Amino acid sequence: MTHRWTIEPLCRDDASAMLEIFNHYVEHGFAAYVEKPAAIDLMLRLLDEASDLAAIGARDTQGRLVGFSLLRLYAPREAFPKTAQVTTFIGPNWTGHGLGTAMLERLVDEAHKLGLTSLLAHVSSQNPGSLAFHGRQGFTECGRLRGIGSKQGASFDVVWLQRMLSTVDKKAKEDQAWISP
């Protein structure tokens, strides 16, 4: 299968394109929790938070950023050295084409290299597409903060999801490499 994108590391110059993707979800839906468009400072902060782990972007054939995914520390490294949080946003015309799976697989590879054993994601209960995606990717619900969010006049839960990484993940990836051309 020929992909219509490439996945490569993000840099600070990508912050404006990241912001455009993020702000689409501010205005349309529940993937971003805020109701007003964010400023560039938020994207720069996210890139800084991901600098010790992984920050990747997907680019179309013209080199435009069409999605981004970050692996950030869950909490202070001393207490949670093997746990990271995943954040992913995909441009609205690029969902449903395997891009999210490709970016998550890249982050899982990076997580293994870093010795991480647990990935976390938090998703709005009003975002069924993201909940289903994470479920297909091996995440299971590990917590729910009921009714703590409100956006566009609707209340929502924040659902915490977890994927435990293991040598099984690594072995499956190695086995797949032998199968793929």
C-alpha cells in the first residue's frame, strides 16, 4: 500500500501548522477541551514537553503537516519513569485513512526504545471516534472522571485509557517485519 504521507520528527517551526489542526477541533467537536482557539504558545509548550520523548508529524506529498502526535511524560520522571501520555490530532480530511494507527505505531516503537511500559491517553466521552480508535489500538479504560467537563453547553466525562507495553508488542513488530516486503 502506498501511503499519501510521511512521518517525521516535529520541530518548533511546525507549531503554526499544529495550531491550525488543533484549533479545528476547538471549533468542531470534543477532541480539544477548550472552547476558544488556542495561541501558538500552547503548541510550543507541547513540543517542549515532548522534547525528551517523541514528537512526530505526518506530512502530505506536498510537505504540509496533516497530523501530529506527541509522547510526553505523564508526571515527574522520578515517580513515573516508565509512563507517558499520548496526544494525537489529525487534520479533518485525513481521519479514517490509517494515519492515526501509523503515528501511534511509531510512538510505540519510540516508547519501547525509551524503556516505557505504559501509555496513557485521556479522551472526552463526547468523542466516540477517538474512544473507538484507542480501543482498536489496545487501550483499555482505566479511569473516568464523570461530568467534569463542559463544552458547547454539553457536559462530558474525561476517560483515561491505558495501553501496557510489553515484549509481546516488540515481538509482534519484529515478526511483522519478516512478513512485510
